[in-house]
Amino acid sequence: MKFDQPAGTNPIDQLKVVGRPTSRIDGPLKTTGTAPYAYERHDVVPNQAYGYIVGAAVAKGRIRRMDTSAAKAAPGVVTVVTTLDFPKPLPLGMQNIAHLFGGADVAHYHQAIAVVVADTFEQARAAAALIRTDYDRVPGRFDLAREAPNAPLEGGSSGEGSAAPAIDRIGDFAKAFAAAPVKVDRTYTTPDESHMMMEPFATIASWDGDKVTLWTSNQMIAWSKGSLAKILSIPPENVRLDSPYIGGGFGGKLFVRADAVCAALAARAARRPVKIAMQRPLMANNSTHRPATIQHVRLGATKDGRLTAIAHSSTSGNLPEGKPETAVSQTKLFYAAPNRETYMKLAVLDLPEGNAMRAPGEAPGLMVLEMAMDELAEALDMDPVELRAINDTQVDPEKPGTPFSERHYVECLRTGAGRFGWSRRNPKPAQVREGRWLIGMGMAGGFRGNILTKSAARIRLERNGRLTVETDMTDIGTGTYTILAQTAAEMMGVPLSQVDVKLGDSDFPKSAGSGGQWGANNATAGLYAACMKLREAVAQQLGFNSADVAFADGKVSAGGRSAALAEAARAGPLTAEDGFDPTDMGERWQQATFAAHFVEVAVDSFTGETRIRRMLAACDAGRILNPKAARSQVIGAMTMGVGAALMEELAVDTRFGFFVNHDLASYEVPVHADIPHQEVIFLDFPDDKSSPMKAKGVGELGLCGVGAAIANAIYNATGVRVRDYPITLDKHLEKLPQVA
Amino acid sequence: MKSFTYERATSPAQAAAIVARTPGAKFLGGGTNLLDLMKLEIETPTHLVDVQDLKLDRIEKTREGGLRIGALVTNTALSADERVRRDYGVLARAIQAGASGQLRNKATTAGNLLQRTRCPYFYDPNMPCNKRKPGSGCSAIGGYSRQLAVVGSSDKCIATYPGDMAQAMRVLDAAVETVKADGTTRAIPIADFHRLPGDRPEIDNVLERGELITGIALPKPLGGQHFYQKVRDRASYAFALVSVAAVIQKDGSGRVSFGGVAHKPWRVAAADAALPQGAQAVAQRAFAEARPTEDNRFKIPLATRALASVIAQAKAPRA
Amino acid sequence: MVSGSAEFEISRRGVLACSGAAVALTAVPAEAQGPTAAAAPATLPVTLTVNGTRHDLTLDTRTTLLDTLREHLHLTGTKKGCDHGQCGACTVIVNGERINSCLSLAVQHQGDKVTTIEGLGTPDKLHPMQAAFVKHDGFQCGYCTPGQICSAVSVLDEIRRGIPSHVQADLTEKPGFTNIEMRERMSGNICRCGAYSNILDAMSDVAGERA
């Protein structure tokens, strides 16, 4: 279905099922432990052996020799596959920068260099420790701060659509900034972060002749099917992936990882199915991470707060051929100003591969831009909400001919401020105390693009009148099962309980997949298209000629005649398959989602510890398909934002070249005690340029800006501005009031 | 994890004898730290002697008016004991500040004392570490040392003892009661139990091979107000950056031990004596010999401020 | 400051790190290289009662309770998130108390009664806590969920039994079913999707019905 003009009124607008807060249809399975994740598929194939991955012990170098004799002789060992079994690295999969396996060269710490297969997990793990490896270690570049001054300019993309030329200039920034009466000119840093999804990378691989099936945990089935075919040098039709339940991804499972490749190679060598779950201590260095940034922001404004000049640059690092963290992308679109300059620099670092993590670009970019806006508001003696509101734009500031499809940022600011009680904030920092606690409020804006992409689905009306939806779309906790069921129920006029949804199988029609907060809108739009086809087929089958056929209450009606929907499948199931093709709708309008985040913190005046007291987000993200699951997406993102603001940082050892705190004890993420009750407000602005669903993404929006809102609240509480994330207590401790 | 054989001991002396005579044998209590380390082959016992049946799970009064805590009393049970909550609040508080509910249900009193360091280089078998592999070097010195020791460290090791419970036991002047392979028993003052790393950082404490902890003796209650303030990067389920265990009397005198700063609970007599003069005076004495790294220099002002917080609470009128 | 030149440290350790895996291997204490080191894995019989059903198993001594449940009994509702006691996904209830099943050997549990998520309820007959998690959307990806629910059930029981916690103002008082009490006690269960606020709503719902 080509989508080439704004959606008119359509069956979704009935909002009988869509748009209602709906408990997840997969809830009873997930809460009883009966939803099967990748490593748990005991039923799919017999005789599964256990694989255990060995990671490189050096960050950069070459393997001179591997002695696997002890491992091979160990009890229960079936086979040992090493990277030296392959004369050169296996081909790169889509978006991979570092090779996942093969060859003697080591590109980063904990890169997979061997996989041991044994009858039991205990045997495989023990044997893996018996492999002796000698390396020629070579020096590497591991220190972003040291490499940054010489880093070249780099255009680029996060891999999710935001391409950029090397330097983006509008007007004359230098002149306008020099002339601006009020300015901010500051440098900020954000650290390397790890996805740390709860389910490790996990795969069961099984070969049948020259065909391989992988029960795996992957966000993007079609991408990964193609990547695996390429890596394994087999035709794509010989690869099947099945990924119905995914224990979190956050971008870490966008691309094929070492678990899948090692399982496939090991299963081929072992001549039996092999299952692998990557051990947690290997994950942070073996896989991808959100790269650290050094960002420079310069804002120039008139005395009444109108921005006249915006400059934002960001330097990040990556392996050779890697891409930059696109931390300046929101700055191109968020605020009006006639003079603008944005650019990125990219240093070569021999650390593990930097790649997408939830809201790549915008997450660290807004942590910085929105802190700078807070600094500007203070310099102007202006309310931070007002500063943002008066600098709103309804068109792309770089291409004034391109309007935003829908943009209700100002409503987010106003609604959020009202509900939060922002007017009670004392704008002067370090003024509010409750006993030992310094109290502060902060806010920040949120922005994240709405990406349109092709997505297909199949729907089948079964003989018994039930509907079956099939698509390779994934549910990574996002609520996909439920919104697809809601879409089918709405379109076909049946209760939600009449719909079965099957996801994540590469044999199903190719969908948008889960990434870049594009899944919900595009995947439901794809199913919408398939449902339109099924409606036609049903009408034809039941002998309705009218174009105005109603589907409601399990019945099909037109011209005073009515028939049960199930009647149409009496002779056999009716199947329809179609997809959503957004044509150039994403280019004709600038499409994005908006938020305003408000936070209240308490900082212990003695120890500097920060506690979040209240959080609120007001979101403008088109039609909200399932307010219950969407709210969960937003509060979850807000929680990740708490981590980014207060504690998350992969510590780089710049001598050995690796992330030192590579487990869940030493890489701290928020726990229950860190997170108070969270409030989310969804504004009701359906976007008819986004899709027939009129929906937009929300899963990343919830993260965008949260970190800055927390940072600004801490500043309001303490009067100490910390510009290096995360804001751990040591960074402001000695500037807090004297206590002893 | 290396393969190992397993047996259950039937008496403390028997357990001690087995471990003393069996190469590669270790005691297994709750296992929450040992199994963690065995999975990484940081610990590689070839025989485990499970002591869970030894009936060392009682808390009893001592003739001296104190309490004897069986080595196998779980963290949860110890911190929930009414006598501990009433008379040894610092101990209950310290335990509750550690780990998680699940871990406290399994972890034992003796095991908690024997927790090994959380230094990230100790935990990564690829990295040189004198504590894990004597003579291999210390990666933490010059590396990521934010969590590590500021005082009592050596050129061989800057690891910390990570536990909370022992900080409280240190201010309470507890004694660690043990039985050796030959059946003899001794009581080791908690002050002497944990070692400083010196030239032998691989040795955490003074226990001899096969020597089994049977219990902890607490002297009679100290009175005063009891505090355990733990400072960390997140609000729960994290190791301390710094912690302060303190018992403070009405006249401002008292005892204080600092956690997260050294290879053992850090209590200095001269610092105790300075308590009436305030946190700065205590910290000056407690950290006079400090050798922090750039990463963890903040721990000294943090410890000072955390103690100031405790003193302020002690002075505040009771609600 | 700890002394030592950074340059020197790097070159010295560079050499050491070259034999990375070998370091791990030779780290085995000399006395551990006993005659049984290369022999077949030690196994022992273990009897467990899981969700009311008795299981007589013969297991490698190294097998954790978690892997026993997942790989031997195929009760995969209990999850492996970190295998090191750092996440809580493996939480099960043993003899009435919640523990991390990843940091426990099966052989330590001879004769024990284990309740897993599968023993609390089924999709057709949810336990009240499971139903409350569905109602309040107290999960997203679902991977930490069984551990959260086993903990949540235990936490309400622990509060009822008067087990004290870190956030209690007065140690000698009985704890209440307050938001901060439940949050502190649930902190050993990490949810990276960030469903915490909803999990607390679910627990409050169940606690309220009980009170």
C-alpha cells in the first residue's frame, strides 16, 4: 500500500480497540515464565549441545598461537572452533564494524576467538578456560580526550537515518554569536554506556543439510537473516531466524552478534545443534556500546531570549570504518535561530565497537543541548520553559520550506509545567532545603525523529473466525504483540481475544523491525494494509459489492445485509498480505516527536547523593496506540535517563584498552530504590502524515532530555553545575555547603 | 568452573580436618561469593566441604552479657534478631545496607567476613592482579580505581574489603571464634582478623589452612546511638564508595569504623578519641596515612562528610 | 598518591597481558592440580521438590540450582540474566525464602522445597501477583519478570513477618507496606526496561487487598 498523501478518515479512527489502554496479550505468558526466549527452546530440536565463547584477552594485536589440546581432551567436549580455523575474518554483517569471528587479528577486547562445545554447560565452561592463547599485543588508541584534538571532521549517521554533511552551516554563526548580548559557551562530556539488557545474547543453531535455523534474540529479523547469510557465505534462503520473545535489546540486538555466528559455526562443526548464551562479563566489551562524546555548545540570544546563534559540535570515537555518535542531530531541528553551525568529529579508537543504543545521537545530544539551554535561561534570568517556548519553530530551521507534520512542543512544555507545579520552583539555585536535603527542580525538552519505513504483514481469517497475524516484526518489550492485535481487531471488527499474533520468524513477511522507535507506527501500518486487503477479500467472498462495508461486532454489514465474519472462511482460510510503503512522506514533512521532562531531586547536603523525588513527561507522539504500553515505554526510558544522568559509565582503562566495569555489579544501572512514581502525559495529536495509524514512536522519546532535566534539577538544588556525565556525588561534593 | 567433589561435614572439627588435609579443599557456606568466583575460576577448589549441617545457626547469649552469633546465621536472620536490633543497631543496619534481600537470605555471617574484594581487575582473569595471581602485578594502580582503597594499601595492591557487616563488628569489638584441624579453638579480635595487603595481598585474613569460623562473639552492649551510613552511586544493591559505622554516646564520645576505604574495616584509636571534636578531627587522624589515587581522592572528604552527617543525626533531638 | 610511572606500568603489564588466558590457567594453585583434575566430572544424586513435584536427579556437582531448573527440569521460567548474583532474574523461593538460584549449587539443596514462577500460577490461573503485574503493566521485555514476581511475593511476606530493612526509620518497629519499603526490598531485581514504577503499583495493589 503506497502511502503518498495524508491519511483520511479510516477504520482505525473508530478507536474502539486502538487507542485504549490495553493489557498486553502476552502478559499471561511472560508473568508465568511460559514465554520461550531464545536459549529456552528445548522443544525445537533434540540433542542440543552447549557452546561457551572465549573472548580475546588483549585489546589489539594478533594471535600467535592457540593451544586447544587440553580443552579438546576435557570431559564432555564435542569440538572446539577457534578463530584461527579461518584464515581471514568472516565477512562483516550489516552495520558490524568489527568482525564477529575469524582470522588472527584482534580488533577489541573480548572479541570472540573460540567457542567450545560440550555435552553440558558446566563442561563447556570448564573446557573454555583450558585454551591457551599467545598474543602479539600492539599499541592502540583508547583515550578519547587524547585523540579528540586531532580527530577529523566526519559526516555520518547513527545507522538510523540521520545523515549529515561534515559541517552544516546556516547564516553566519560566528558573526551572530559575537554580536549576541547573552551567550553560553561551554564544553560537556557524556560517557560510554552499555545496553545491559537483561537477557544475554543467546542463540540455538541447528543445521539441516546446508540450511541453518537460529532460535535467537534479535530486534531486526530481516537485516540479520541477510547478515548471517553473508557472514556464513550461504544463500539467504538457507537461513531461518526465529525470535518470538526478546529479553530487551535497546539497540544492542539490532545487528547479528557473536552468539549467533558462533552457534552456527559450532553447530556445523559439532554436527549437532548448539546453544550459546554469552556470559555477562563478556557482553560489554564483546558487543556494542553507546560511544562517549565531547560536546561543545555555543548559544547566542537577544536580551529577551530569542536565539540568534546556535552551534553544536560533538567528538566521539570508534573503530576504523565506524561511525560517530550523532549527538548534534536534534540541534539542527529543535529550536529556531537564523545562524547555525553543527558538525561532528570522529577519532579512531581501538575500543569495542560503538553503535546504536536507545535514541542514538539524541540521548547524549540532548543531555548536553538542554543543559546549555538551562545555562542560557539562567544567564537571561528567564524561565527555562519560556525560553524554550519562544524559540519554538514549526518548520525545519535549516529548510524553512519544509514544515513539521505535527509539532506541539509548546503544548508539552505548558501542559507538563502545569501538571508538575513548575511555578513553585525557585529559579535561584541552592535556596530550598528540607532538613539535610537540598531540593531542586529542573526541566528539559525532548526531541526524536519519526522514521517512516516499509513494513509488511500477513493476516489470515481462520475457519473458526479467529484472525492470525504473521510478520517478522519483533516485540522487545515494546508491546508489539498487543498493538498488532488491536490493529487487526479494529480493522476487522472483532474483539481483541479473537486475534492471534505470531512474530519474529524470518519466514513471515518482512517488517520494519524494532529500532529507532519506528516499530509501532510502521508495523501497525503494514498490518493495516494487509487488513484492507483482507476486508476486500471478505467482502467479495460474502458477495458484498458496495464500497461501504462495515466490519463490527464480528459481523460484516452493508446495504442492510449482514453476515458473520467467520462465514467468509467457511470454504477455507482467507489470507491477505500487504505492506506499508511510506514513499516520500518522511521527506515532504519533517516528522518528529516531542516531549517536556520535569524532575524534582533531593541532594544530600552531607554526602552529595542525589535522589529523584518526582518525574513527569509530557509527550507529543501522534496517536498513542496503546496508552498503557506506551506509558511503560516512556517510564522505562525515563528510568534509563536516570541511569545516564546519575550513574552509568563504562570506565575505560586507557592502558589496556577495555571497559573495566564489565558486569552488572560494577556497571550500575538504576534499581527500584532509585525510581519514584513516574507520571506520563500523552497529548492527543494524531499525525495524518505519519501513516494511516496516525501514530508515531515513543520508546526513545521518553529518554530524550531526561538526563538534562535531572542535571538541571541538581543544579537548581545545589548551585553547582556539573557538565560531565554521569553526575556522581564526587563531582560536586566539595562544592556543597560546609558541613564539618 | 573446575570440577570438584563435594561432601557435607558433620562437625566443625571434622570439617576443619578435611579441609586441612585435602589439597584444594574449601569450605562452602552460603556460597554467594565463592560460586561467583568459581565461575570465573578466580577460586578453583577441587573439593568443597559444605558446612550447612553444622548447626551453627543460632544466636545465643554469652556469659559476659553479649551475644554469640553462629557462623551460619544468615544475614537476614542476624539483622532481624530482636536482641541485635535493640542492642547492636549498628550491626543490623550494616547488614541491611548490604547486597539484596535474596543474597541476605543465603549469605552467612562467616561468609560475609570472608568476602573477597570487588576490585574489577581481580574480577577479570585476563588482567594482572597480585591478589589473584601473586607476582603478576597490580592493574588497579594507575588504572580505574574509583572504588578502591585510599588508606592501608601497598604498592602491590589497592583493593578494599567490600563488606558492610564487618564494619559494624569492628566498632563492636567482636571476636571471630574458630576451630582448627586439630580441634583447638581460638578467638581472633576482629581488629586482627582482616589483613592489610602489604607484600602478600593474596592473603585476606589471618585464618590458617583448614581453620573454620564457628561464630562471632559480641561483647555486652555498648549503649549509645548506633549508625551505619552507606554512601554509593545508586540507592541500593551496590557496594559502598564509603561507609561509616558508628556508636556515639551522649557525651559525644564513641567509636567509628570506615568501610570502602581499605583492605579491612578502618578504625583508628586516635580517630575514635577525636570524635567529640567532630568529623574533621576524626578524619584527619583516620586518614593521616592515606595514599589515594586521583580517581578516589574524593573518598576522604566523602568519609568526613558522611561522618559529619552521622554526628549531626546523633545530636539531633530524638523524634 | 600511589607511586609508579604510568609509562612503566604499561610496558611492564603489556608483557604480562600478552599471555592473558595463560595467566588464568596457571593461576590454579599448585595444590589444586590433584590426581582427579582431568577425570570425569563428579556427580551426585540430588532430590528436590519443585512446585510440589519430587525430582530425583544425578547432577554434576557444578550444576547450579538455576541450571538444574532450566536445563534439567526444563522449567525455563526462572531466568539467567547475569549468573553472578548481580541482577535477580534467577530469584526462586526455597523453603519459603527467596534466593538467587544462580549462586547456589543444586547439591546444597538436597531435600529442599523450591517454588518457581511456574509454581505460583499458570496462564489460565494466574497468581494474584501475576495478575497484578499484567493489570499494571509491570513488565516489558518480560525477562526479569519471573524473578520480580517471585521477589514481590516474598517481599510482601517478609514485610508481614516483620523482617527489617535498610530504609526503616526505627529498627525496633514493624515495617509497613509503604512505597519506599517495597522499593528498597525489591532492589535486588534489576529491570533494564524500567518497569519499576508499575511493579510498585502492582505490589501495592496486592498488598492493599491483603491488608
